[in-house]
Amino acid sequence: MKARALLSRVGSPETLRGILIQLIAILMAFAVGAVVLLVTGYNPIDAYAAMLRGAFGDVFRVGQTLTQATPIIFTALAFLFSFKSGLFNIGAEGQFLAGAFASALVGISFQNLPAPLHVLLALVAGAVAGGLWGLIPAVLKTRFGAHEVITTMMLSYVALYLTSYMVNYPFKAPGWVSQTVMIAESARLPRLLQGAQLSASIFIALALVALTRFILNRTILGYEIRATGLNPSAAENAGIDVKRGMILALVVSGAIAGLGGSGEIMGVHRRFIDGFSPGYGWDGLAVALVGGLSPVGALLAAILFGALRSGGMIMTRATGVPLDIVFLLQALVILFVAAPALIRAILKKGGLRW
Amino acid sequence: MVGLVDVISLGLFAAALRMATPIVYAALGGIFSERVGIINIGLEGTMLTSAFAGVTASYYTGNPWLGVVVAVLVGGLIGLLHAVLTVKFVGNQIVSGTGINIFAMGFTAYMSQIIWGSRGASEGVRGLGTWTLPVIADLPVVGPIIGSHSPLVYLMLVVTVLSYVVLFRTPLGLRIRAVGEHPTAAETAGIDVLRVKYLCVILSGMLAGLGGAFLSLGHLNLFTRGMTGGRGFISMAAMIFGKWMPFGAFGASLLFGLADALQMRLQSLGLLPPQIILTIPYLLTVAVLAGVVGKARPPSDYKPYKRE
Amino acid sequence: MAPAVEMRGITKTFPGVTANDDIDFTVEKGEIHGLLGENGAGKTVLMSVLYGLYRPDAGETYIDGERAEIESPAAAMSLGIGMVHQHFMLVPSLTVAENVVLGREPAKNGLIDEGEMLERVRASCTKYRLDVDVEAPIHTLSVGVQQKVEILKALHRGADILILDEPTAVLTPQEAEDLFRAVRSLRDQGKTVIFISHKLREVLSICDRITVLKRGKVVGTVAASETDMGELAEMMVGRRVVYSFEKAEVAPGEAVLSVEGLEALDDRGVPTLRGVDLEVRGSEILGLAGVEGNGQTELVEALMGLREAKAGRVSLCSTDITRASSYERIRAGVSHIPEDRHKRGFIPDFTVTENLILGSHREARFTRRGFVIDYEAAASHSQALVEDYSIATPGVGTHAGNLSGGNQQKVIVAREFDRDPRLVIAAQPTRGLDVGATEYVRKKLLEMRDGGSAVLLVSADLDEIWALSDRIAVIYEGRIVAVREPAETDETELGLLMTGGRRG
């Protein structure tokens, strides 16, 4: 009874049921992953144990987990924000790269700025670049009806190749590697742990989680964006400018993703390296979904995915399991989360009712 | 500028046809799926997994044709997965497709490490080789363009025509179109809507599987990590550009194939940085979507269909 | 002779509703049998069971005396049962012939045998005296012709028992007459027809026997020749229907809405409003009568700022609002009850509170510091509205989608009327509601009128227009063809005006 009272403070029965389904989806993904490991000749218990140690074993490992989680908190919030307006921004990758490159550019362009100003400038540049990269598909959608799923995706590739061009030609640092020179000291975000890459970018991410939650659930803008996403015709009838809402949502979405890119450049890599993102944009979509499309859920899911990554590396080192099992696990989580009805059906088969 | 003139050769068009082949297969797959109201964004991952499966089968059996069969079956299996998630359990189509894409990335890389000990590429395997058409290959103009290709290029031409015939000349095609456009009407006419949907989404996966088999067995004779390189996504654009019609998608794919081939030629001449040229197909796709989609009506509203 | 259809003890429940409750229903061969009941009485569900779209929870069906398990429409068809649905089951891009043969296409060598297909469908046209162009794509045909195609489709598939679900809802009176002739001719050819309707007069004029349903139960079956409207009405609703409201005499005020020469395009870009002139005054209900599809939807959208005006002028209390946005119009005092409440009226996944402030959500009373919504204020406001309008809901935090249709409509009405509008645009405000909710909404509309608002009532239900309107305007092909006082016109004249049979 006490537990139930406590639970009811967390959320409505629907919300709780939703959370439970997400958790079961995660567990089932790990179960299927265990089968894959077994079939391919590895001991899943050893592998998962090594993964867990690698993710949370000590402060340093936790730091690594959070480092891995940071960029995907941004991209998850980005996906979520546009999703609430009814748009599937699956091009966070491109906006992320645009933001990253813009910040790098600001970072290498000024040498004598006071640190806070330089950092702020670089962050703003990242947000603006990401926002602009989100504005293009938004305009194409609202003016020409071009489906944002395809355009955001295509523009991701454009961003990928354009930034690659930039660091291979005009802004290439001397040497073999396709990268820019290091950004100025004054444009760097401070690192938080000795020897680890965890940077102040995580604080920006956490602030954005709170801000996104506030905007969506409390403000007029959030109300209008949610109304637009849930029923655009009714929103329009209520005097809400649906197109404006969609454009705004995609621009904000792009800006959030762009800030994520800034954080990686200014906090972790300190320069723009060709191909430095292993697909944070796609991860964002997955993380947002696993997190039940709520900002706090996205934060938790991002930490889960971050733990998979940082733990995965240790697991690979300790047990020889290929690191790609991590992506397999992520995909399985997504596939299970894709159809909540599937989970319910499986539970029903198992004799569980609710 | 002599270089530019050299680029425009018959060989370029032959290359365009080759580059278009996987896009055509996947685009036809997309058409079958969308014609019954299911968006298949997982074409990319399906192609990748099939490309891997084809190479693996050829690697173990030494028979590339068996590889093609396995690739098609695996593609069909992934189609079935997509159908189960989106048709039976009415899951979100984009999410399911994305899951398939990420799964393909992780699964193929994981397995190629298990099998070949390398994340990057498989060992070389026996491919399908090329067929040279008698008589046609000796014709002027036509010969250099279509005379000598992988058998899967010729199969692609056949499959394009077949897709048209099936969709627009057979009872099944009539039912497919009815199911996508007005599922309730189809149901009341005694058509098993869910079955038709399953069939088409599985077929969609099988066609994408052929595209994957072409990439790994008809083109490179090995599997490399992420070797589809976004072709699954481009094929969706080709499908839309072609207004969900087989010949339309074929034409659009040829156009994208030409851009791809042109890009490789220009790149080898060093006229433009490769990265800039590589953006062309994507920019073209965006331009096409912005210009055409407003007028092109999708064949379905993609809403999930549920009896009772 | 065994009856054509005999259903015994049919029960069908949906979550929260018993749509059919132990229903016995018998139809004799070669009769036109009316199935009468209000919206939601269970007529369509019962027929969907007969047609294999729903499986009943209990009960048995006999066709021609034989026990039948009808598991799918295909099974129903093979038993000779055909159904013409209220929403046509025709694929718009396919031709008439393709639609007719869909599912049982004549084929040769695996391909559709085009010639055979056309020949067979044409033969059916001749046989059943239904004259349609079999090669025309469905989307090019009028509603009346599409209905003929539906009937043709059913008969072509060998239907001996034809179910017509509210067939006249979308027809003009003249088209309806046409339909009746066709139905009688089918009966004379030995077909059995089940005619679903909630219109008393229609059922009386065409049916041989009538079964009345109420709240999922059979009230009784009567011969049409032995009953009358009064008795049927009483069976249907359980009490005498109030056909006319007590309307207070109120003198109309100044013009609130003036529309001059308004032109607009429909979604396909076809000119649909072709110069609408209209005036609605304060304390007046102007009923807009017309067959659906003559520009009503476009007119309402243009008035709400949801559709661009290509020409003409719209003014509200002498202020030009032709170019005003929806937001500005709402602020200027325009309220709107949309014809499709699921599409435009409310947001199912929003709470009742969130729905009740929709459109007013920027007002100072619901906001703080100009950008934050004061959900506490909104909740107490909606609590008050829930009580005032007796909206049945577990709480204001419940998702509006969980409410019944009538209560969803009350949410919309409460929200729109609470704004103290100068103009109310009510489009099909009682469509799909039960008697109680219908009466409630109509009373509220009259209250708004008595309180000084101008009301534009757009309704496909002529009875509703009669009962409420102070003046009646008729729209036909995008123009207002006549404006009448209810006292100086009758149904025949309106019917002719609505169908272009007479110019105002």
C-alpha cells in the first residue's frame, strides 16, 4: 500500500505502465543479446558483468559513462523537442555536426578573447548553426510539403560531407589527420575529472533537460507545440500558428543538437576531427524513445546508452567480445520499444495480466 | 576542360546503370511497402544485412548464387520483422525502420568480426561476375552501355517490368493498391488486408535484399562496414520522385546513379573535392523532394489498420 | 418459407458499451425491412455482425434457415449478403469496374482480363437497371452515382440480401427518390433489402416492415402499413420527441457577421465558394441549409480564417476581418463548433483542462508573466465549466479522448460559449450525439441567441434547421441561393433550392 502511494506520486497509472514497458523492453533486449553472445561463443554473464564494472566500477568509469552520455542527451532532447510538434527530426546528426563545426571555427578564430566571452560566443555559434540546419527542412516542410524524415536525413549527409570538406581543405591542420587546429584555451569547456574527458558540457545538458521540461510542460510555447503535434487541425482552429510552431520546434531542436556538437568540440576533442561522431544523431532518436519521450526519461536513457558504450569498451578489453554488440543491444532496445503492444502481448502469453 | 568532355562517355552511362541498380531494387521494395501503407525506412539496414548475408553464404559455400538466395531470404526475414512490428503490433513505422538500420549496423559489424576478425571488411569472396550479352554487346552505343554487366543488373531490369505488371495488370496488384488506399474497402470486398500487407512488406525486404546482394556480390565481391552508404535512403527519394511507380522510380534511380557515376569520374580527375561532389545526390534528393512532393500524392495515408 | 435472415440472441459489447444486447431480428424474403433507431442504438453494429465485420459475443445467425458462422465479409458475400456502408467502401483511384470486381477479378494467364471485366460489369448494370459509366474512376463521380456503384458492387457479387446503411444521409431529396425507386425495383426482382435509417418518414415510405432498436435492444417489429410516425418515434426514443423548441421572441439586433462576394478554393484548388453573400444579426440564428459538399465546409473555414479568401469581404461588427488570422478572429469574439470534432474540435491526448483552454490559452487569466501557463487557474476554471455544463468526466485531468462523444462535444461547447462570443459558428453541432446531448446543445445555441449572440448554424439535418432557425439561408454550389423565414417556406421548396431545382 505504501509503495503504491509512493508510486502514485511519481505519475499516473498510464505513466507508470509506460515506464514498466520501457524497462521490460530493455531487459528483453539484454536477454536477446545474451543469446547472441552465447551462440557466438561468449559467456554473457561475464560480458555483462565486465560491462557493468566498466560503466560504474569507480568514479573514473562513471565519468566515462557520463562523457559518453553527454552528446546523446543533447541529440535525444533535440529529437524529442521536434517530435512534440509532430515532426520526426531524424537529422540531429547533421545539426550536431553543424554546431560542432561552427564552435570549432569560433574556437580557432579568436585568440585574445576573455574566456567566458569566448566560450559563450562559441556556444552561441553552435546553437545558431544547428538551428539553421534545422531551419532548412522546416521551411521545406511548411512551404513545399517535403517530408522532414527524408530531408533531415539527407541534410545530415550533406553536413557530414561539407564539414569533412572543411577539415580536409580550407581549415585543415598541418599533418596527416583531417582535423582543425586546436581551439584556443579561452574557448574550452573545463574538464571535471582528472584524466577523464568529462567536461562542463554535461551541465549544459542537464540545464537543457530542465529547460526542455519547463518549456514543454509549463509555457504557452510548449502548450502550442504539443497541441500542434497531437492535432494540428485542432491547433490551427484554436488560432495557433501551426507552421510557425513547427518551424520553431525544428529550429530549437537543431539548436539543441548543435549545442551538443559544441560541447563535444569545446569539452572533449578541443578540435574538429573528421568523422568524430559515431552517429550521435541516430542515438538521440533511440534514447528519446527509450526514455518514453520525456526529458527526464531521455536523460536516464542516455546514461544507459553511455554506460553501454563505456562499459562496452572495458568488456571488449576484458572478454574479447566485439564492441559492436553494444549497437546490437541498442537496436534491440529500439525494436522492442517500437511496438509496446508487442511487449504487452508477450507478457500476456507469459500469463501476466495488468 | 578536356577532362570534362572525357567524362561524358558511354562508359559513364554504363556506370550510371550499375550505380542505379541497388537503388532501383530498394526503391521497388519501397514502392511495394508504401503501396500498402507501410513506410519502410529500414531499406538501408535491410540492404546492409543482405549484403553481409550474401557474402557470408558465398564465403562458406563458394557459390555466389546461393549467396543471392540467402540475401533475398534474409531481406524477406527483415521485412517480416518490420511487418510484425508495424502491422501486427501497430508500432511506429519510422521507429521500427530506424531500429532495423541500427541493428544492421551493429549485427553486420559484430558478425564480420566473429567470422573474419575484422570490423572493416570481409575477405574477398566469389562474386557473380559479369555477363556479356551476345549480339547486343557488339551494337554501337547500346552495346557499351548495356552489353556487359553483372547478372543482377539484368535481373533488375526484369524485376522493374515485373513490378509494373504485378502492380497494374494483375488481380494481386489491384488488391495491393486497394489495401493501401482504402483498407476498409478492401476488407469489405473480401480481401485479407493484413495478409496483403505482410506479403508486400516481406517482398519489400526481399527486393532490398537483392539490392544488397548486388552491392556485395555483383559489385565488390566482399562486404565492407556500412557499405550501403545511404543508398537505402536515396532509394526512398527515388521512389517518391518516381511517384511510387516502378518505371518512375527506375528513371529517378538512373538519374541518381548518373550523379553518382559522374561524381566518381569528376573525383578521379580532381576537378572538385570529393566531399563536395558526394553531397550532390543528397542535395538533389532534397531539391527533388521540395519540388515534387507537393504534387505527388502518396498512395496511402500510412495509418495503421486494425480489424474491429 | 424460411426467413432470409434470422438472428437470435445477438450480443456484442465494446469496452464500456453494450452495443447489441440479446437481439432477435428476422427479415423475410423479398421484403424491404427497415432497421430504425437513433444514432448509437446499435443498428450498424448489428448489421456489421451480419456482414462478418464483427464477431458477436453471443447469439446465432441463420440465413435461409441454415445456421451460418459469418467470420468475414467474404463469408457473408458467399452467403449472398451484401452491404452498402454509410462511408462508401470504394477505392477512389480505381475505376467503377475495378471496384466492382475487386477481390474476385476475372483473370487470364495471371493478368486481369480487362475485356471480360468490363463486359461482366456492364451486364450487371443492365440487369439491375443501374446506369453508370463503368470505366470512370470513382473520384470523378458524384456521391449519388458512387452509391449506385456500391449497390452494383453488392449485387454483382451475388447479393440476395442487401444491407443499406443510412443510404440517404448524403443524398439530395431528388437523389433519394431515385434510390427508393431502385430499391423497390430490386425487391420486385426478389431481392431482400435491409434499410438502416434514423429518419422516420423515409422508413415509413419505403419499408414493408420496420424493426426499432433502442440502446442496443429490440423495441419491436411493426408493419409499415399499421403504424405511423408518432408510434415509431415513441418506440425509438421512448417518449414523444420535441419537434420544435419553445423559442423566445427576440428582436434581431445589428448585423454581426457580413459576408460579401466571398470566394475560396477547396483543397484540390477548385473554386468552391463562388460569391457568398450572407448576413447574420445579433440575437438571431441563421440556419444554413444545403446538401453536403456545396461549400459549407469551405465557408466555415474561410470565416474562421482557416482558408484563404480569394475575393470578397468578411466583416465582424463592421470591422473588416477578411485578412485576419484565426487567432485575431477568436480574440474578436468568434466561436466555432467544428463539424468534425475529432479533426478540429479537440485534442484527445490533452486533458479536459488543456482542452477547455484551447484557443483561450494566451488570455491573461490563464497565464503568468506572459509566457507561462497558469495550470492551477486553468484547472479551477475547467472545474467550474465541467459543473456548469454537466460534463461527465472522472476529473479535469482525464484525457479528453476517454470521454463519450456527447461529453466531448460538451467540452467544445463549454469552451466556445464561455468566451462570450459575438458570433457563434456551429457546424453540424449535434451530429452523432444521442438525444439527450442533442437537446442540450440545441438549448445552449438558443441561449446564446437569446443572450444577443449571432449564430450561424450549418446543418445537414433539415429538422434541426427548422427547429432552431430564425431565418434559413440555402447554399447551392458555393452561392447563397435564397434566404427565407421558416414560416414562408416548406420542405419541398427548400429541397428544390438545395438541389438547384429552383433559383431563389
